[in-house]
Amino acid sequence: MEFIAVRQASHALPGHQQQLLANVLAQSQALMQGKPDPGGHRDFPGNRPSTFLLLERLDPAGLGALLALYEHRVFVSGPARRLPLGLSHGRACAYHGGGRFARHEEQEKWKIFKKRSGPA
């Protein structure tokens, strides 16, 4: 489970951002600690891993950093999961099966070229 929160609100609702931050922190803490119930039907075990990310503000720089983090995570965990790197594997999968995708792509490029260059 991943929690992503923003410290500085982009709205003018008084007290709203503090409540949201308190809620997301409480959710993360509940997964970590859990809550025993003597009756047993509302027992919530803890020790559940989660990640908590706090952005300073919701802006292009913060979103870019978040995207870079996820890209890096996939890049680093790929070899451990034996995932192929790069786009070459995706292209190989797309062109597999008689090259139907490749032929269609070339036909579309030719149509666009013919439209741009005018009548033959």
C-alpha cells in the first residue's frame, strides 16, 4: 500500500489539509501497528508494509519527481523479476505473429505521406 500526501494545499479550505494529512498518517500507522479486538470479529493485525510519500506541493516539479521515482523503481526491480529492459521486447511482441502490426504501421505512414505530398 502506498500513501501519497501533499503538505501545502492548492485550495483555500481552512483546516481541510490538516485533517487530510492526519487521516493519511493514521491510515499508515494503522497498517503498521494494527488493533487487537477482544471479541475477535474486528481484529486488525499490524505489521503490514506501506510506503508514505509526502510532496511539498502539488506542482509539475513534484509530479515529475514522483514519476521519476516510479520509473526508477521499475528499472531497478526489473532484473530481480526477470523483466526485459527496453522497448525492444515490446516491439518483438508486437511484430510477432506474421508482422501484421508492422505492415499496418507502414501502410498508415504511407497514407499520411501521400496526403501531405498531394496527388501523385
